[in-house]
Amino acid sequence: MTRVRLRCMPVFQTLFAFSIAIASHVCAAQSKLAPRFGDLVRVQAPVADFAPSPAQENVIGISLRLERSFAARRDKVFGLWTDPHAVAKWFLPPEQAHWAEPPRFEARPGGRFSLRLVSREEFYDLHGTFREVHSPEKLVLNWQWDKDSPLAGSPGNTEVTVEFFAQSGKTRVVLTQFGFQNDESRGQYERGWSRCFREMDNLLAAVPAESITRWKEFIRVSSPVVALEHATVIDGTGAPAKQEQTIVIAGGRIAALGPSGSVDIPASAERVNLAGYTALPGLVGMHDHLFYVSNFFHIDELLAHDMPFSFPRLYLANGVTTIRTTGTFEPYTDLEIKKAVDDGTLIGPKIHVTGPYITGEGYPLIQLYKITGPEDARRMVEYWAREGATSFKLYTDVTRAEAKAAIDEAHRWGLTITGHLGSIGFREAAELGIDDLEHGLWVDTEFASDKQPDVDPPDYDASAVDMDINGEAIQSMIKTLVDHHVAVTSTMVALEQLALGRPGPSQQVLDALSESARKMYEMDQKMMAEDSLREKERFERDTRMLQKEMEFERAFVRAGGLLLGGTDAVIKAAIAGFGDLRELELLVEAGFTTEQAIQISSLNGAQFLKEASRIGSLEVGKQADIMIVKGDPAKNIEDIENVELVFKDGVGYDSKKLIASVKGQVGIH
Ligand SMILES: [Zn+2]
């Protein structure tokens, strides 16, 4: 049984709560144990049907209680549970199952609900009644499985109570469910409901009307219907730029897109003439921290602090409409920033929060917890998954056993895990099941001559600098990553900080820095110039590594790998938003076309986040997350820096005003 269950775990991870029981059934039916399926049903039958053994005596007492806070008003959150169209969106993970017929969800006392779906070619029918409906405070649902249903098992005919508490514009939801027969089943439901909650959170993410009034000085376009006319469009799919296009935005979404003249413009539309401008999808920054590093001269005393006011604004101002935070020193601050952006009390991009770095003793960062072993790594993932992290990141000092424990736990929650690795090589990590690798070849230690298992080699970075990208060793590493569907996040901006002879930051970037951050940057530049004479070899190596990294990333994409755009712009004059634009320039320098670079930094990230049906490209039906730049980046990539207007869910923010509002603030808050 254990083997069967373990083999089926990937099904559990992504299916919604109720199909977890389905998955057990599917596994059992497909396995050699199928003839014994009767036993399985009996074991999972309602409690009253079998004589309690001592261990099962208090099974009736096993219940589940989940609490989540949503950055939306109570009637909106309640509406997600009563509108069958909304239920259809959050109940089912599209990649795992589809509806056999539209769900019926009659939220009135005594009303029926019916959810009929197909998962892995098996048909499932689940239904029940609403016992209580108090709009918008409370729902009580009775789940009554069909007698014939394979789901007449754990947790049996069950009752789910959902209560909605209004809290100054936000909503706290408390869900309780009774009747679990063991902790394992309870845990499966907890993870399933958590997936539903994350999906609801994504569905609710839209700028609340109140915040448009609150932030009107930064908002240039807020009409419900907008027509962006005569624009050049780079749509994010990799397709060549198209001239003379018109985009119609309605209700926060792209309602129409096509050659100007062929698109009907509603009479009510606010018309914006974009002749001479290019419209691109809002960027999806996949290594976009919310912290800035201070005190970076002394590695032993390095500190990083969240920039809740300047960084979210700078991301949005530079066209980044979605970020993954990819590691944090202040996880609760990251989570609170996300909520504040969602409820409109801060201006910023849509945020996917990564848990705190998972690492052991090694790199001496005082703000990081050091794990003590595999179980501790697992526990840390579980804790932060409950708190709202939607991805995880392994750091430079973890053993393979610790990494495996963290990876498996993240996957159990249906979440992804990436790594900035040191003690583990890329091939090892791919085989352990990691989903993504940060920074690229630059930090892969597996080619270091002094690499010991589970240990970050002393001279850790750029060990592949003089290797041939087309050689057997690197090609086989790339093949391993592609075969295991491991993405790579490009952060050439961070690597560029170490290289010599690279262009400096623009005046606009320097102006965003606080006085002390700017002084630190200038001091660092001076020191770097001196060091580069003394430690010529090291600096030349990092400079060569940037070129090697470019070659690697092209080879990885050529081999079919999913390359994501990130920045890691958290230090000196590499900062939020501006770094993302610089990254695009570096991708083009690496040999990608502008259209490919945009795709890497938008649609690829959306795909990795499983958000591609909503964001990542300019396509009809998607959320209107659009950056508008002056000029044509397909002809001249540097035009990408001329961001003028950034739409998030159809609301257009004035880029220059946002940047001006945080002048001199980076490094302070
Ligand atoms: Zn980073």
C-alpha cells in the first residue's frame, strides 16, 4: 500500500481537495492491488461501519480548521463560493482535470450542488446540499457522495463550514471540516484546500476601486474601457513585432487586439494614441526580491532589508507587473507587502511570495535560520506553506538529503522550489526533483575540481568559466535539466555587477538611491577599480563568465529548456525594475531577438507560475497587464528603458511619477 500511495503522490499534489480521495481510487484501480479494492473501500468507509480499534477510537474528533485572509471585501470573497462560474475557476486544477459538465452550485438553503468532472480519464460525480446559507457570513455544505461513488470513503459524508469575517476591507475566511479518519487524509484535504485558496487569491487580485481614488495622482488612465491605438505590439509569444495595432481594454482585460482599423472601438472607450510607442506584456520577474542589501562591504556583516515602499513602485514603474520574490530575509514583510498591494494600500506588481532561504551553516548571514537536517527542512517548508508562501528556494549550503526533503514537501503542497545552489550541482538537483535553478551556469559547482559531495566548494562561482559549452560535460548537464523539466532563471544583471568594463547605471537609477546607498556604490566602484588591479585574475574570470553565461543560456534554450527572466537586482546600483529592463538588454546582447527576450521575461515566467491563461502575453481574454514604451525595442533594445505607462489589470500608472515619488528612497524604505 505504501508503495502504491507514494507512486501516486504527484496526483495528490495538484488535485483539489476532494479528488485526493479520487486519486487513491485511481491508483488502487490501476495497481495490482485492484482486486483488493473492496478492502480499501471498507477501510475508508464512514466511521460507523467498522469496529473501532484503540487507535481509531477518537477518529471522529479529527477535524480540519483553516484560516486565510483575502485582500478583498467580504461580498466579493463570498461571491467566489456562490457563483458557479467562479467555483469552476478555483475548484479544478486545469492541468489535472476538466469538467464533464458545468458545475451546478445553488447557494440557498437546501440548494443542491453538483460537480462532475473527468480526471485521468475517470469520471467523478460529487454532489451535496447547502445546509445553511447566510449571505455573506456563512455557508454550511453537506457533501453526500453517491452510494456508487468511489468517493464514499475518507472522509466519508462530510460537512464543511465556511465563515466569512469582514475586517476593514479585507476578509478572513475560516473553513472547518469534520470526519477525518486519520491525519494523513486530513493533511491531504488541507493541502487541497490551500490550493483552492491560492487560486481564489489569484482570482481576487484586481485593483479595488477605492485604491484608484487613493492613488489618483499616479494613475493616468482609469476608464473602464480603453483603446490603445496605432501601437507597435510585441505580444510576448516570441512572434515578430507588429506595427499599427489597436488594443481594447475592458473590465481590466484585453477585449480585442488587431490591426488598427480592423478592431471595433466601443463608443465609451477612452482613446490613447500610441503612434511612436510600443506595447508589450507586463514583465514577469522571476528573481525579483523585495529587499535591498546594505553593508555589503563586509560579507560577515551583510544585512538585507525589505523596501516595502520603493521597490514595489519601482517594479511597476518599469513595467514589471508580476514578481516572484525568490528568497527573503523578512518573510512576513514580503507576505504583508503582497496583501497590501492586493488590497490597494500599496502600489506595486502582483506578488508571488517565496519562503525564506533554506540553508544550513555556511555563508554567514545573520538574518537566516540555519536548518539542522532533512526533517527541519521539511518542517520549514510546511510552516511557510501554511503561512502563504507559494514557492521555496534552497540556498548554497544544503545536503542532498535536506534538499530532497524540502523538494518533496514543497511538491506535496503543490508548490515549486528553486535553488541558488552551491553544495549541490545542477545535475544532482535535477535528479532530486528541483523545479528551477537560479543564476545559471555561473553558480553551478559540479565542475569544480575540488567539489566534495554536499559541500559548497571554497572557490565556488564560475567554475565552468573555461569550459566549452558545446562540450560533452555541459551538454549532458543541459540535457539532464531539459529531461527533468527544470527551468533556469537568468540573472545576468547580478553577474554584470562583478564584471569589468560594463556600462554604469543611468542617472535615473542613481537618483533613486538614498544618499548613503549612493555613497556606498561610489566607494564600491573605487574599490573595485583598485581590486581589479590587485586581483586581476578573479575580475577577468568574472568578466569572462558573463560571456560564458550568455552562451550557456542560448544553448539551454536551443536544447528546449525553459529560460526565465530574473534580476537579483538588490545591491549597489542594480535595483528593482531598472534591473529587469537591463536584463532584457543583456538577453539581447546574448543573442536573443528582442521578441525572444520579452517572451523569456514574460510568458515563460507566466508558464512556470501556471498563470499563462491570465498573464504573460498580449492576447484577448488575458488581464490587461501592459507596458508602454516610447520607441521600438525590436529595432533598438535600449528603447525598453523609455517606459511611460504601465497597465495593471487595465489601470494605467504613470511611470515617471512613480519613479519620482521614491527618489532618494532606495536603501531607506
Ligand atoms: Zn537572489
